[in-house]
Amino acid sequence: MNGATSATTPTFELQQIDRLLGAIYEGPTETPPWQSALQLLREQLGAAHVTLMLRPPSPDSTGVMINTGPVTRQGIESYETHFFSLDPFVRLPEGEVVTAEELIGRQWLQSAVYLEYLKPLGIRHLLGADIYTKDGIECRLRVTRAHDARPFSDEDKALCRFLLPHLKRSIQLHARLDFLECERSLFAGTVNRMLLGMLSFAQDGSLIETNQEARRILAEKDGIWLSGNTLCVDSSQESRELQRMIRSALADANASPPQDGGETEAASVVEAMSITRPSGRAKLGVLVRAVPLGPWSESKQRPAVVVFLRDPESNAAQPSQELVRRLFGLTRMEAQLALLLAEGYTLDEAAEKMNVRRNTARTHLRSIFCKTGVTRQTMLVRLLLNSVLTLG
């Protein structure tokens, strides 16, 4: 096979190529990624193993490897902790696909990595290629065959060479998706720490996702709960208002976006209301926000509306005293007092909880004022609540 398919390529080969390319581009959505593509390549090449090292091992890290074919935990650990340093395939030129014999000659069969690692595993033939991206990613593709198998042919190498640019593009897509997932997880964790419930709805009004705090609030069924995809509210008047807000937000979100990439007016459409709780507890705060279509949006399962829930009686996890100390330069006792005041305790109540005299607590408070630059207790509480402590 040459570097590209031609009009004379048999149909079954074109079908194989189509399956391989499809699996490569679907690889970033798999767990582990590219498992299907590597398995298809293994079958196509009649290989014992096909391995993709997303992050090659190093003296500081064991790396990340995706393996197909029979492997053992001991074999993987042996490579990650020792034999990676003896791997003859190091920094291969971009797009080059070579066998071990082509790379280092006949002495390959006398090398330590072959005699001590590969041969005991029943591996005789080794094919390798490296992939580099402009973002600094370095991946390694390795293909093996057993002792009783034929050597890798020019056609085998041509197939790998043809697939390499596609695998590289897919790896770049995976890196981008991984970045977005890390960012999403970070923001989702921050929202959870702020005790903000969140539900997202698709364009057709179907529920897509709820976060931990939203599930907690809805599970209590105290004034509001979830029935299928519908938010149900005890008060009929409040229920009608909430459904109106959601329908209005969906209409705004589904409005055609400008093709110049500018923002629509729907981006600023926000409505809010309160939900009465039969238990007598403080009312829940509800905010509905439209998520406008982007200029190139096409998925009908993207969030179109987000509903935020806030329980004013929820108790957020208290920041650690160590964080308060580091942020404001306070002593241990000063940090404890500051946190108690932020929780709503009076100075006398805080002194009692700390088991100190009121005058001692007042002395600590004066020191806190001096270090933080505030002059009143209310200013101190506002400073703490508006600081990065809530993100910890």
C-alpha cells in the first residue's frame, strides 16, 4: 500500500481504512481513548500488541500507555520503571515508521531491551513511530509481532505512515477536550463549594444535568422537586411563574444567533423568584438564565437554559484556619475568631466558644482589624465572605 489510497485499492481495503479512520477520530471520546482504533490496527497488521504511549515514561513519571493484546501488570511496570530508558526508539523523525532492525541493525537481537524484556514476552519484531505536536505533546506508537510471525513489510509500514497524520489530529482534539473537561470540572467544583444548585435543560426542555447541591435540595421535596424533566412546585402560583420563566428563557436561547459571532440580547436575560417551603424554612432562591446559541451551534443536546437554586440555610464547609492565617497573616486564635464572626456569632458568643475572656477576644479583634485594614466587625465579615476563602 502507498501513502494514500488509490482508485485501484480493493473495496475491502477501503472499508478497513474507513473503519480505522472512524475509530481514530472517535478515539478521544472513548475510555481509554483510541482503544478501538488500536485494536483494529492490531487485527489489520496481525500484530501481537499495538501500544500508544500518550505520555512516555520518564525518570519522574510512569507515563500513560494504552495497550492492546495480552499484557501483564508486571510487564508494564518493568517497562515503566526500567526498560523505557533502553527503548531504541527515541525521538524518531516526524512521520517516520521504522523497524528495530532498520534503526539499529543486526545488533538489535543482542540488545538488553530485546534479550531481557521483549524476548521473555515472546516478542521478536518491533515497529515504531513517534508523534509530536506544536503544543509539546510527544506520543509513541509501538507495534509488535511474535517470534513465529513474519517481519513487518513495506505495506505494513505504509499503512502506519498513512494513519499517523490522522492520529496526530485526533490527539490534538483529545488534548483540547481534556483541557475543556479540566476547566469544566474546576468550575463545577467551585459552584458546588459555593452551595449553588444548578440544573441545565436542552432546547426541547429535557433535563440534561443536575449538580450535587441541586440534587440535595430537590431530594428534600420541600416546596420544589423533580418529576421526570419537570420542576414541580407546591404553590400553584409559584409553579406557573417558574414554568413561564423557563419557557421564556428557552425561547430566548433558541433565537437565531448573529452570524458575525456577536452576542445576542438573550445573553443578558435573567429572571428570578422565590419558592415557599412548607416546612417553614427560609424561601429558596431561584434564578433562570438563558444560554444563547453560539454562531455555529448545532447540537440540540447543548444547555439552552440553566436554573440556579440557592438554599439560604445551607451551611457551607468552613474554610480551614490555615487558609485564613495564610491569606490575612493572622495567628491561630485570630483566624478562629474571624471564622466564628463570619459564621454570624457575636463577639461574646465567639469568646465563649473559644473558651477565652471577652477582653481577650476583643484584643484579638483589634489585632485582626490592624492586619486586615478594616475598622468594623461588619467590614471584616464582608471581607472574609468576598475573599477567595469560599473557593477553598
